[in-house]
Amino acid sequence: MAILTQEGKIQEKWSIKTNILDEGSHIVPDIIDSIQHKFEKQGLDKEDFLEIGMGAPGAIDRKAGTVIGAYNLNWKELQEVKKAFEKEIGLPFFIDNDANVAALGEQWVGAVENNPDVIFVTLGTGVGGGVVAEGNLIHGAGGAGGELGHVTVDFENPITCTCGKKGCLETVASATGIVNLTRRYAEEYAGDAQLKKIIDDGQDVSAKDVFDLAKEGDDLALIVYKNFCHYLGTACANFACTRNPSTIVIGGGVSACRGRLLTERCSKSF
């Protein structure tokens, strides 16, 4: 959570633990309690603010202010988020997909210096995305515009995605996707790489493990890394052709593993 000026400058930010017990029923009340505690501690009230904005995973009804299907939060049933915030805090409340608001934040005060055309790709457990075109977020007819993780990029050995499709970007470019690629190429690899030994030994491997070994020159890890970059670079090239953005911003935990080397390698697939 954060308190922002109208220009997007962070005045204060803080966080609380996310309690997903009891079907996630504590999450919204805990956030509301934290905001009210901050108001009390800082001597603030609703008259000092214009509104509250929130990003959330799952299927968002922006008009109704509801969320459903945010399974990482244990939100399987419809959540009346807007109604709860406006009742308890008394400020206008707005909600959108978390990757969408991340894209808007990058466009507004982030990496692209307020350019009106930007694409944001977030690489984490899955792959999310947001598209800002001519200064406006793209939502599409059903609210699923900018779901970049579900474009098809793998036609040779497609893996079934959690969405039900095969070959989605998410299956080869997320943290989970990198593990998928590792297991795929380990089956074909006959060399003496350390990553191969880890897989053959039945040990768990993470995306960070693969990238760290690639940095050390591990042969199998480099194969995985190069193919990961190929898929991501191909997807970004297609995004660029579709929207012609000024910038494609890559964020999320996976991107933090390799930074500039990741973007340099992916750009070779454009």
C-alpha cells in the first residue's frame, strides 16, 4: 500500500501479510484496517484523499468493483471489494487487473517517461501483461485485453497451459515455464552439465538456479536460457508489430534474475 500525490510521487508505503485462510475472507478487512490505522496514526481522514485504487489478480469487473477466480488469494467466490472499501473508508474506489495497473504505473511515472504507448510484460510464476495505447489501458470486449501470457509461441512441443490452451508464452517464459524447458531439454541432453546432474538426481530446480548456472557457463542451462529468450523475444516482436509501442517494459521476479543480459539476448529474437 502507498499514499501518493496526484503527480504519482510516493509519500509513504507499507505492507502487511496476506492471510488467505477462510477462502481469503480476511484480505479486504485486513487492508481496510491497515489503512484506517495509518489514518489514525498520521492524523489523516478521508477528506485528505481523492480516491483509492487497487490492482488484483483474477477476473475483474471494473464497474461493479468485484473480483473472482484469484486463486492465489483463495478467492474462488465473487468478492465485493469496491462495496467494502467505500462503505468502511468512504472514498471512491477503483480496481483493475494487477498487470494492467502495473503497466499504467510504468507509463505514468515509471520507465517510459509518460509516453502514451507502452507494453508491460511481467514474468513471475506466470506471465502477465498490460497494454497502454494512446494513453489508455486496453481492456477489450470482455476485459481480457493485454493477457500477453496466453499468446501462442510454442508450436513444436506445446505444453498445456493452466488456461487450457497449448503452447502459451506462460508455459515457456514464466518461472514455471523455465522449469518446463529445463525438463524438456534435459531429456534430450547427453552431456555432463551440472544442471543435467541435478535433474537426473531428482532434485528440485528453480528458474533462479537455471539462470545462475547459465551465468557460470553450464551447457544445459545455456540451452534452456537461449530458448527461453527465443520464445520471449518472439512474443515481444509480435507485440511490437501489433501495437507499435515506444517501449516494451519487462518486469517481475524472473526478469530480476538476469536484468540487462536478458533484454540483450531476447532482442536477438526480434
